[in-house]
Amino acid sequence: MMKKSNIKKILILNYEFPPIGGGGGVASKQLAKGFIKNGYEVDLVTSWMDGEKRFEKIDGINVHRVQTFGRKEKATASNLSMATYLLFGFFKGVQLGFQNKYQFINTHFVLPTGPLGWILSKTFKLKNILSIHGGDIYDPSLKRSPHRHSFLVKINNFLLSQANWIVAESSDTKKNAEKYYSFNKEVDLIPLAYEKFNFKKCSRESLGLENDKIYLISIGRMVKRKGFEYFVETLAGLPENICGIILGEGPEKENLVKLAKKLKVEKRLILPGFVSEKKKFQYLDNSDVYVLSSLHEGFGIILQEAMQVGLPIVATNNGGQVDFIKEGRNGFLVNPKKSELLVEKIKKILKNSEIMKKMSVNNKKDIEKFKIEKIAEQYLKLLK
């Protein structure tokens, strides 16, 4: 039996990790599982929130949650929570660094996690792979997006330059990094890892859905960048037998409810809030079309989940989703903020059973490209 001291170890840093945060946390979890499948042991340092354990082993990952202050919601982080994560994350990182011999550090997000990865890599003379996820360098929906503020641009320039390798999850993220920032590194393009989720299928009735209705579905944090108002507008442009499901919570929920009432689709809009992973996939499995109305996506993990169950996809064309949603093959792409274009493409899918079948088959096939061990191998190749 292999001695523990001979096991190769990796330190992953990410201020969010499920159930806290969004897609970036999920991405680091899947990648960590991929490293484990490649024979590594993984310590992951993330934020603690009331109700979560300080330490637990999840899917083989040693998850260390450090003290943070000011985080009131799982979906969104405050400036105070991000700052305190860096402070207490440093203490935990130093403790782990003295206890273990790591092969390298994998830091997720330039901001806010980047400074922690930089200082720990210098402290312990470790190589640092910096994974950028999109919103940490560019978010068109936010006035405080890093690319719009000279001070944050300077910080990002420094952190990007200091990393040994920079990994972008999509061609869009790579493009934005190179457009808005100055650094002396090549950006490697490695998509997000995906592991199929096993769930028990259920009937529509068990979810409170009707068999004679058509259901569009969208999932994510209810924030401006997700563009859910265009999802609601799309629903208003479709026949009465078509309903919409949005899974998630967030600060925009009240505005979405008001908009639905204004457009007289409140009875056709279903808002279950946060649900378990199992129920999320049951909703996906019982829906007809996945609709992504985001203003911008770094990658779009939820699209991988929709692909797993074979849903045809209609998505906006601004973000990493353009790398794997191919027009007419497994979905359709439209310009952001154009609900009338979403309506047009959804109708095209629903009117043609051959298109629906083709897209369903291709999505189930294409999802195999993102297996976690294959994506982790691409990261490990950087070291060689």
C-alpha cells in the first residue's frame, strides 16, 4: 500500500465552493475530482458560511473552510467576505504549506483569490496555475467590473504576470484577458471539467408540472448578468401552453416577479428557488428546451448539465458557450438582450421534431468531451 508521504498533493484555492457561490466553485470541485482520478490528493481552501462545516471530505477532496465575515447569501459575496477570505485563507494556507509538500497551487479567479495564490506560491516556492473564469476580469453588466477600473486593472495585470500559467476556460475569457490586460504570459485554453450527475428520474406530476404543457428552463443566480428579464419577455412572446422555469435565487428575483405580472405571464412562470442537485436534474429532465439569456457567460456550466439530459439549447452568443454550442447541431445562438430572437429560435425547435431529436442526440454525445480526468490531464501537462 502506498505510504501517504508518497502521494502527490495539490493545493487549490477558491473563495467559493458548493453550496456557496456559482459556477466557478463547481468548476474547481470538478477539476479537483479530476486530479484525484489522476492519482493526486487535493486540499481545497474556501470560504466558510454559517451552517457549513469547517472541514469535511467531499468526493475525496479535503475541503477547508476559513472564517469570513459579511456574507449573507450563498449566491453572492460581499467585499468584506472576500477580503476576510484572503486574510484567514493565508493563515490556513501557511498551516497546510508547512504540513504538506505540494506539487503546485491552482488558484481560481484573479480577484478575489489571486493575491492569496500569489503570496502562498512565493512563500513556499510553488508553481501557481491561475484559472480565470470570466467575471473576475470582465462583466459587462457591472459598473464595478474589473476591466473598467484602472486600479483593479493594475492589480490584475500584476497577478496575471506573476502566475506561472494562466488557464482560461473559454476562448471568450482568453480574448477578454488579452484585450483588457497587459501581462507577459501565453493564456492556455482548457474547458471546464464535467462529471455526469446520477439522479433518479421522476414524473412531471411529482414536480408539480403538467403533462400537456411545454417547459422552458433556465438556471442560475438571479443577478443582472444572467439576463433573466429577457427570459420572462421571451415567455410573453410564446403561446399560452408554454411555461418557464427559473431555478435559483438572487437580488433580481423581485424585479422578475414584477415584470412577469406586468407582462401577464406570472401564472406561466415557475420559481422554485434553490433546489437540490437531484431535483435540479429532475427539472431539467422534464423540460423541453434550455434557454440561456445571459448578457455574458465565462463558460456556462449549466449548459453542460442541460447537454447531459439531452436538452436542445437556445443561448446568447456572448461568452464561452460559443466554443461548444454549434449553430443547428446542438442548439442555436442569438444576440444578447434580444428576446424576440429567443422566441424565434425556440419556435423553430418546437415546430420541428427532427431538430429536437438531432440536438438531443448530439448534446448527449458532445458532453463526453468534458470528462473530469481528461481535463485534469490537460492541466498536469502544463507542468511538463
